[in-house]
Amino acid sequence: MDKRVFSKDYVAIDAEIERLKPLVDLGGYLPCPDHRIAPDAKWENVQYYCEQMHKTF
């Protein structure tokens, strides 16, 4: 996943989730950051991503 969306807005996060749906549907893919989250990430966006992922999948 493109963890840079955490520094943007909810629209960017939603778009990233939509982009990942086909990969998740194939199975065996867990969309999560590969390592540390960038220092410019907004905590609220990380929380939103987690909530949306839980709702979506």
C-alpha cells in the first residue's frame, strides 16, 4: 500500500483502499504499511484507514 496517503486526506485514503480491493480479492494480500509510518502522517488518517479497512474487508 502507499502509506503516503496518511499525510493527505480521507479522499486519498478511500482511493487507496479502492485501488487495493482487486489485490485483496485475489487472496493472500494484506494491505498494510511495509515498515514505519512517515513522520508527516496524521494519526487521525491512520485511524481512519484502519476503520475503513475493517468495514471494507
